[in-house]
Amino acid sequence: MSSIQRATGMQDVLPEDWRYWEMIIEKATGLAHTFGFERVEVPILEYTNLFARGVGKSSDFFVQKEMYTIEEEDGEDVTMRPEFTASFMRSYIQNGMGNWVQPVKLYTIGPAFRRERPQANRFRQHSQFNAEIIGETDPAADVEIMMLARSLYHSLGYKSLAFQVNSTGCRDCKPVYVQKLRDYLAEHEDKLAPVDKTRLEMNPLRVLDSKEAGMDALLADAPHIVDNLCEDCAEHFKTLLALLDKLEQPYKINFRLVRGIDYYTKTVFEVWDTSIGAQAAIGGGGRYDGLSEAIGGPSCPGVGCGIGIERIVAGLKEQGIEPPAGPPLTAILIHFGGETKVGAVDLLYQLRAAGVQSILAFARGKRSMKSQMREANKREAKFALIMGEAEMEAGTVMVRELASGEQTAVGQADVAEWLRERA
RNA sequence: GCGGGUAUAGUGUAGUGGUUAACACGUCUGGUUGUGGCCCAGAAGAUCGUGGGUUCAAAUCCCACUACUCGCCCCA
């Protein structure tokens, strides 16, 4: 425990993997821009109250103590965000975004924290791309979010994608439906697994996504929420599907797709990777028209999605999708003998000042030229700049192109320009 | 919180009771005077996860703990 080791559920992203992150972030920010979303940063720490009200005290975050909460001595109580949406809404309200041109379309990329038991591609700190449209009820906004999510996966190289969609109703029709579902399940309580009996008590909607044996058959005959929506919600859902049809987006209505929290309303969706051997949700989102009021703000609709970066990285690796290779290191300076160090370091900073990517092969006292050349090779530098005593005297540098082995002497004052032309 | 698996140098592994724990890759250095990749030579690097126990003797058998990992739950 006291050993040098990362904390449970944490990850180091090393350069080899960062290439994937960089690619994902570039695609995500590019698409967000294309879609007209603007980047924001919201804090990692928020008052615990925000999540208590925004995510709900009955949620697993609270019930299972999955949040990282810091109780400070002065009585302040802050929590590391377990998700983003509540922060977005808080920011929207606090910064008076209700007075901006509506709707407000924002996105961010950053870490969130949940104190769970780590599993494959599930960490206590995970990063996600999060996009939200706040202040708009139009189902076309729901579609924008869905299309943004799908486009991201698509642009990264996911071939087979499909949506699963559902509506969870609103504060008017959801409770009515929940009661119907509860009644139905109560009738068949003898067929429910112990976990589902608990869910039936706590949150009947959760029974819908139960993976217990025999639930398929039992739930097939259960009341479905899409048949129990109020007029407004039904119209919203109908329009959403019509838009998806027009855009030729494959989707499947999944009546078991739910959000157990009251503030979530209407649209719920997940993006599925439908390629062989990968039947799984890779991202999702939904509408939360009740959230603002839940955290003490004015009535304000919103819809958003969250997309886990780590899972995309894992997915890309599984599919054998590689980030494009970065450009090779431009130059490595090799120096040996006499007073060459001073000249080499001087040249190094001249090159850098000129914007030429360059590193120094450290000589460590009496390290041989051969050893430094080996380093140049291992670092896959394009050019080795060789500075021995002869070059120092002549005011030149021997520039060797590693791939071809060709080399020429270049005046020290001209090296930067020479390299810029060829790098 | 509940189950299963694993734990030997930086990485991947070998080693199922008996001398200085092996191999590969990687790292570092050198291979005659200033030139990389291949090759050759050498070096560094492991209290065999931690702590107990059994035994004349433990990396090896037993127990506990811890960590990691895979599932459950929930999610990204």
C-alpha cells in the first residue's frame, strides 16, 4: 500500500496510448465544432449538494457510496464529479446562460470519478467527451446529440453502428407508467430474482434492464412505456423516430432501455457497436428536462450524451484501428570531444528558436560517438547533426540523413533553414 | 459490498522442495584513432507481492493479508 503504485482504478496513459487519445480528442473537437458546439471547462469539484440533487440520493452514486467526497473543516462538502450533466446545468444557471441565444450547445472533455470496483475498461477515473444542448425541447436537438455521438464513432472507424432508443416519459406520464409496471411485476413477483424484488421496491424501472434469467419472457408481456406516453411525449418520440428515419439512421426501439432517475425525461439512447462479437453499448445519453428544477433552478430542458474515451481506445485496439503515425523526430545533435558541448547546446537552442524539432544526444562525459549514433537510430530521428572538433573549428555541422546515410556539411548558421526545407 | 483467477528483473516468460533464480526482449557500455541499423562482447537490473507456518532445506507446500485482474451490481 505504501509502495510506489498507482491508486486502485487509476490509469497512466503512456505516450503509446496517448496517440489514441489525441486522435479521439481531435475528432471529437472537430466534430463538435462542425456541429456548432462550444468548448467549456467545468470544475472537477462541485458542492456535494449539486450531485445529491442532480444525480439523486437514491442513485447508486449515493446509495453505494461511489462518490469521492471531501468534507472540509469549515463545513464545506465537495465531491469529485461522478458525471458531467449536473455541472453543465449548474454552470448554465449560474452564468445566466438562459439569457444567451437559445439553445446553448456546449461540450467538454475531462475526467469523472466513481468509486467502483475496477473491471475491464472500467476505471475509477475515466474520461469522457460530453456534449449538451440546454434550453431546447425540440426533438431535433435530441437528434443532434445522437448524430454527434454516432459521427464520432463513425469518424474513428467504427463500421457497424446502431442506435437503441426509448422514451422514459415525463413527470406526468412516467409515474403513471411506473405504477402500471409495478402492478404487473407485483403480480408475477414469484418469478422475480431477489435483486429484482429489491428493484421493484426501490425503482421498478430498473427491473426492465435486469439480466436475470427468464426476464425476457416476463417483460415481453409487461406494459411498455412507449404505449403509455402522454400526448406531448408521444409526439416527441414520434418526431424523433421520423427524423432518424429521414436521416437513414439504423435504430431499434428498446423498451428495456431506461434511466432510473426521475429527472431524465423522454429520449434515452445508446449507441451500439453491432459488429460481430461486439454486441455492446459504447456510449449513450438522453434528455433531462427535470434536472434544472431538481437542482433548484428554473424550468429548463436539456439533452446530452457522454462518451467514454478509455472505451473507445479499447474498441479501436480490438478493431485494429491505429492512430496515424506522427512525424519522425527531425534532428538529434551528436557531439563529442573537446569543447563541443557548448557549441552543440548553443546550436540546439538556435534550432529550437527557429521552430525545428531537435534534441540533444547527451554525451554523459565521454560517451562515444557510436553510442550517440545508436541513440539517434533508436529514436528514429530523420537527421543526425554531428558536431566534432573538426566541425566546431570549421563552423559547420555534419548533417546525416539516417534513412539514406547521405551526409553533407552545412554551415552552422544555415542548418535551421536547411532542416526546415527538408523536415 | 459479493464471487472467480493471478502475483518471479522494465516487459513477457521458465523454473512444482536442495548450491551464486534462468531465458528472450528492452536498457546501458564497448567492439582500437569521428558514423546508426545486423553481428559480437560485457554490464546493470529480482529482498521470487507482504507476513506467518511446515521442513534439515521453500520461488516451489499450507494459511493470512495486500495488490492486480475478470465477473455481479451499475455505468462510460
